[in-house]
Amino acid sequence: MTQVPYTLRVLAGETETRYGERLYHSGAVHIVEKSAKRLSCKVADGEMYDVVFTDDGESRCSCPIYEEAGACRHVVAAMIKCQDEGAMGDMVRRKAEAAGPKLMAAMDRALPEEGTIHMEVRLTLEPVRDQITPRIRICLLIGEERLYVVKSIPQMIDAIDTQTPVEYGKGFVFHPEWMRFGTVQERILKILRALCLAQKEAGALLRGAEQRDLALPEPFAEEILRELMNTPFRLKVGEKTVAVKPVRARKIPLQFRVSSDLHGLTVVAMFPKEFRPLLPSCSFALVGENVVAVEEQQRGVLRVLYQEQLGGQCSFDYPVREAARVMGELVPFLKLTGLVEISDELRRQLIQLPLVARVYLDRSANGRDVVARAQFRYGDRTIDPFDETPLPENLPRGEKLLLRDAAAERKVLDALGAAGFIVSKGHVYLTGQEAIFNFVSEGLQHLQELAEVYLSNDFKRMTPRKPKFAGKMRLNGSALELKFTQDDEPAQEILAIMEALARRRRYFRLKDGSFLDLSAMDEWLPLADSIFEAAQAEGAESVAMGDDTIRLQAYRACYLQSLLESLGLPIEVDEKTQATVRLLTDPGKVQDVKLPDGLSLRPYQERGFQWLLALDRLHMGGVLADDMGLGKTVQVIALLMATRQEGQVSLVVAPTTLTYNWLSELGRFAPDLSVMVLGGSAAQRASQIRHVKEAHDVDVLITSYPLIRQDIEQLTTIEFRFAILDEAQHIKNAGSKGAQAVRQLQAQTRFALTGTPLENGVGELWSIFNFVLPGYLLSYSAFLRRYQDGTDAEDLRRRISPFLMRRLKKEVLTELPDKIESVFTAQMSPEQAKVYEATMMRLRQRVDSIVKEKGFERGRTEVLAAITQLREICCHPSLVLDDYTGTSGKLDMLLDMLPEAIAKGRRVLLFSAFTSMLKILRRELDDAGYETMYLDGDTPAQRRVEMAEQFNAGQGQIFLISLKAGGTGLNLTGADMVIHYDPWWNPAAEDQATDRAYRIGQTRKVEVIRLVTHASIEEQVVALGQRKKALFDQLIKPGESMVGGLSPQEIMSLFQ
């Protein structure tokens, strides 16, 4: 039989629900009308009632109960009938949705706070041999009018977790899916669930009565008893079961009598005979027929008393040597737990004098540790607490018993112990720098509040002092020197002190044993961090120059001066260093070097040329990151011409597609330079490299990223004047073979050229800087830890800004025409939409399965392949389906917009990431009669340069270009319209492609159009790309945060 839905059961009530089930079983329900929109039933219940279900999720019954409650026995019976015969379809779901607010309101009325069914707890105390506390077992009884014993508590817990009904006798079925217990009972069940889980994990097998009367280990028993402080329960002791009121906190009546004789002291304790602890902790106890929660102060005492008692009384004897502690500590403590009586004879024997505690502190013979002595004086009597000489067992006749202030003595000894002092053969020592610093800076003051403390002169010299640092920073050749003073004297161990600050140590201990308190030097922490990081990168031995001086690489001057200015530290920077920093941050004319004859540069280009010269003069590398199309190449050519020296060769590493572009540009701007392009077989290239090394007649050697990986072993035998990486984002992966290869090059100065030094994450920037300034940006792992989350974006900008020059077109090319950007959204054709939806459903399931089985990282390749397949369908389904004969909405849109553009004389660059799509586009455009040119990864480098020159000269109307192969390096100012056929989530790559047309030399307005397929993965790709666009901007300008590359969550969202 179909179960009645939970919400309907609650709405109707348990009584009506049971009646409805009986009506159904009795055959009282008949379906009289069945259609897609309506179900009608007749229910015989004394008279005939009409029940109707409609497709809008509503139900109705002609009985008066329905009018009042919104549900009734007849609706229940009819629903069971319709569901069992499969007639309900989606109506049940629509009914549940439509009745939502009504059901919730009904549920609030139907489920009172105390629950819908009752649960009684019964505890059994079971004696255990050789154990003072009993075993506690718990039994549960549940039901409505009548209570039934839960025969298996684990089974009941499982039923609740799985929402499975359980039958208890003929009169009661427990329905956990809707029956509810009271708040206290729910908490008790939660405790029992944890116990059952622990037993299951431990492999415990419970049989028969053990499942009914569940044994409670101490921690679970204590939690259950704590809950029973809020509800009555039943307790079985032996054969007797009694009803017990809720547990109450109570103080147990205790009495103590203290007396003395020649042998020492005796303490007699008395407590109620009916007292019986329920737990070893004595937190709960049975007193008569009541369970009480014992006050915390009494628990330890009662535990001992109960173990030692005989008929509710016990006696404890103490020798004379313990008298002070008994009277000074034990008796005051016992007064907190009960009533204490001291015998008259003992009172007459006591003598009480004030305590004078003294502690003497000195440095040990080795100068590193602290030694202590303590004295407790009572009148003319002096006691050494660490004297190991045994005290007399008995008190001599007639001698008074000195009542020592044991509590005060204990505080002094505890203070020494808390500080870390240890006792050995009657001597007291404190060892370890951390413990000694804590004691002299904090613990000593606390000890002085408890005792008279005497300090030796040697010890006083250990008192921490707060240092006052100052210094000077200057450039000395290729090194940057920082010389420090401390309290107007030459500093000691300054590098080690800076390391201690960087490690956030609270102190530093000098070689003479004295301490420097570093806790109030927060303003020095950023400088200490930088010095420590530099020492790790450059090696502590090369950084330290005596006790007071630190020597760093000169390229750290700009960052450190900027840091010092922001911190306001008392460190003077000499004029030479300031002038050098100014030269890098605001380069003017480098003395004795002028612009090469015959070379004309724009003002911003000449400034870049001077900046490169300044870096070279300082033996520092840099990153020229001007916007694409601003002439980075010509600025470098000016540098090569200005610094040309006989017999010196410079190396240019470029993408394969740009090697001949460099050859062309050098021939155009620097015809006097001798240039060679590495090429041919491995043997031919080896011969070329030998010639360069031996003949000394080549000024510039050009190679590609693929070739340098193969030729690096031979290229490292040459020391180049400059090593220059063009499109340096090719080494953005620090672990790639290309990045590893270029880092091996030997060069006096290294430069990197890139319009996009950062595309996906800050790790790419580290890789480029590790080429131009090795070690400057810390180790890779340390760099990511510090900067990857973006919280230190401003500090990173400060670090890189002297060595990274970037200008934007809008800032320096005011004469450049406008660039108009727009997005055209294409609707899929009907056939295309069907293919897309079917593929999305299939791939979504496949990707979910891959991620569950392998995890995202191991399945990344397959996930990205699925994304690519969806992007290809957006371009044209025939990229995925060979037999596809339909159209593409995006292709139709392109073919619609081109005639007008061409008619207006526009010349178009058409980019796509898919060469297979480019081939379709070429075929369609050729068939339409357009003059096209085509470039992809198979186009030879030299042919690319020729094609670019031909297009700029007016040949061709539409230039189809692969985004990866032709997105960089080419000058295509002959175009004034750029169309990106398919979007990419790296806007920098698209911008690079756009700037083939929008660059120096462009005289016409450039229109940039991005085609995006509506309601597809492409729209999400564009959104993700916009998030990543912020990454680069935050590096160049101050910012609060820095985003990283696409996360697994972002990639998986593309399938939603």
C-alpha cells in the first residue's frame, strides 16, 4: 500500500489518517473520473462523499471536516487509491507545492513543543564487582496513550535515521517520518545515536536484552543524567523501581574533626550513609531515592571519602612534618566543602607567626641560566623549602606546633614552578631562552607580589631592554648597504635581530646573555621581513657584513626606499641612492648616451629607451610591459644600437612566428647591426652558434622558444650582452622547459617584453621576474604564500614598479583614433539548439561522473575537453558532428553583417580559436565572393610577415587568423574592423589580437565586435573572462585584492 505523504498526514491528523487507511482497505473508494486534468472519487463513509483532485495541485472533499482542516479521511483514502492505481501522476507533487504554506501552518498547530508522542526514560543501577560505582543501563518506553518498551534502542535510532516505521505491539506503530518527541527527549536520542555509532565503529555486538537495556559508558551516562535534570524518569535499584523527580543540584552534608597527638594530626570525616556515587567522577550520586548533581567542590573529597569510608565515616592520619600543609591548605579547603571542627587540645598546641618569604635570583656559572634560592621566615625561624633533610616524625614533648602559612608558601613555590624552575639536589634552576625571557619580563613581577625578591647585579643585566635602532642606507658599487646603530652605538648581531623580528619573536638574546625586547617594534617588521627574505634568497653569509651592517643586491634599493618612506623609520638614504631610485622611477636622460643617429622615437618611447639604459647601467633587468602596439621592439632596438660594442652579441628569444619580424624590424631601424636568425637542423644551428662564439661578428642573435629548449646547452657557453625575451608570457609557467632553459642563459643584463605580464595568476609574474632579476621576488612558494590571495597587492606593486614600465595607448597616443567595442548576440538555429541541449545533458552527466570518480584535478583534461566540445557547437555543430547538415546561428549573423561592412570599405581581421572553424569560414567567404587571406599555425614565419605587408598594402578584404598563431607580433594596421568569432576567457589574448590593428600607424577608427551565442556556455565564458581582467590592472595600480585563475568551482559552473 502506498504510504500517505508526510504533509497530508500532518494536515489531516493521525486519527483521520488511520480512518482513511481503513476506508481504503475496506474498499470504500471508487474512481469515477480520470483525465489529465482531473480525478474524481466517491468515498462511502456512512454516506457518499465526493473527492476531487485537479492538475493545479488542489483537492476538495464534500465533507464538513475538510472545510475546517483542509484535509480529511476521505482525501487520505482517495489519494491512496489513486496512487496505488497510478492515476495521480504529477498531481501529488503539485498538491504538495500548492499546499506548502497551509501545511506549514497546520504543522505548527499539530506539532506542539512537547512533541506528538511520549518517551519515558528508565535507568537501572547494576552493581559491578571491584568497582565502587554501578553500571548504568538505559531503557526507553514510547507511545501515545500507552507506553511500549523499545526492545532495541539501536534499531530505533536506525529507524529514525532512515525514516522507517517500526511496530511496537498491535496498538502502536512508530512513524519517525512525522512523529515527534519533545525537546529534552530529542537531545537524549542524540546522545544515544552517538553511543550507537561509537559501538558500531568499535565492532561491539549487542544481543537481546543488551539492546533494550543499553549500558552507558561514563561520559554518555553523565550527559544523559545532565539531560534528566529537566525531566522526571524512573530508576531501578535492585528489585525496586521508583519514579524520580528531575535531577537537582545539591550540596552533600559533610563534617570534619581535626585533632592531634604526639605522632601528628588526625582528620575524621562523616557524610550521609545513604550517599552512593553513580559515576567515578562523583558528579552525580544517589542519596536515598533521589539522584542529585553534586557540587563541583565536593566531588574530589566525596570520591576519596566513599572509597575509604566505613559506615559513613573515615579517618586520615598525618605525621608532624605534614602538619603545616594540613592546617594551612587542607583545613581551609575542607571548610569550603563542609563543616570543620578543630579540637581544643590542638588549638592550644598551635603557634602562629607572620610569614616573610624571600627569593634570591642570580645567573648561573655558565652565564646562560638562572639560579634561585627561597627562604620562608617565621620570627627567628628560617625554613628552606628545597632542603631535602628529613623532618622529625614526632613532635617533641612540650614543643609548640608552628602553624605555617602553607597557602602563601604554596603560591611562592607555584610561581617558581609556573615559570619553569626545576629542583635538582637542593638547587633550583631555570633554563631555556624562552622560559628565562618570560620570567624576567613577566613572571618576575608576579613573584615580587608574593615575596621579597633580591637580584644580583649579573641577573639585573638580563632584564630585557627595548632597543632604539637607527641607520643609513647607501649604494656601494653593485651592493646596497644598510648600517645600523642601537642606542647610538654600533648595533650588535643586526642580521640575527632582523631575522628574529621577521619570525615575530618577542625577544632576542645577545651573545652576552642579555635580552632585547622586540615586542614593541611593529613599525620595523616590514623592513625586517624584506631583509630576512633577501637573506634567504642571497644567502646569509653574503648578506652579513659584521655585527652592524647588512649588504644586499643593489636592485632592492627602490623597494626599500619606498618602504622606508611609508614606514617613517629613522634610516637615512644617501644622495647617490636617492638619485638612482629617481632614475628608475622617473628616467630622464642618461648622461653620455644619446639617441642613435637616424632613429626617431616618440617621447614616451624615448623615455622607455632611457629607462632601459638606466637599468643596464645599474646591472639590473626589467620588464617593458607597454600596451600592445606601442613599439616595444623599437625601444629595444634603440638600446641595442646605443650600447653596441665590438665583439659583444645580444640574444633575442621570440615566438617562432615573430623571429623574422624581428629580423625585418632590425633591418629597418638598425641596418648597421649584424643579425643572425638561428634555424635549420640541429647540426646547422650548432654551427651557427659556434660561429657567433668564435667570429665575434654578430651583434644580435635571434632564436625561438622551441629552439632555445633544444640549444640551451650550447647557448650557455656564450655570455650575451643582453638576453631579451619577446612575448615573455611564453615563460609564465615557471616549471616549463622553456622557463627553465632561459634562466640558464648567461647575460650581463636581462629584459622581458610583454603586453600581458599577467594573465591568470601572480605566479606568471614571478616566472618572468625570476628571469630578469633572479631571486628578487622571493622563492616561488614564498611568493605565492604572500601574494596569491591578493591581500598584499599594494606591496607587490611597490616591489615591481621600478622594474616594470607600462604605458597605455590612451595615455600616450592621444592621436590614436577611437576604438569602438560591441558584443553581438546570436540565437542558435533550431537544429543547432537541439544538438547543443542534447550534448549539454550528456556531458553534464559525464563530467559529474568523472569528477566523482577521479576528482577534479585528475579529471581536468576530460572536463576541459567537454567545455571545448560545447564551444565548438556554439561556433558550428559540424565541428563535432560530421553528418550535421543544419546551419549555425552565429555563422548566419556573420554572413549577414559582412556585406554592409565590406560595402563601406571596411577591412576585417576575423579571429577564431579553432582552426577547423577558420577553414569553414574561409570556404563560406570564398563561396560568397570575398577576397580572403588565411593564417594559422602551419603558416611559415617568413610567409606571415609577407602576408601582413600585403594586407597592409591593400590586398584582401578579410584576413582570417588563428587566435593562438596570429594573436601576437603582427602589425595589421590595414584593418579597421576586428571580429572575434568565438569568445575566450582570457581577455588579454583577445586584446592582443585586437591590437594587431589598433596600434601605432592606425589612422582610422577601429570597430571591435565579439560574437557570442545566446543561452550558451559562451555567455559564461565571457563573464569569467571579465573577472580575470581585473588581475592585470591591480598589479599596475594600488588595489585591495587580486583574483587568481579559474577555480574548479568556476569551471564546473559552466555546466550548470
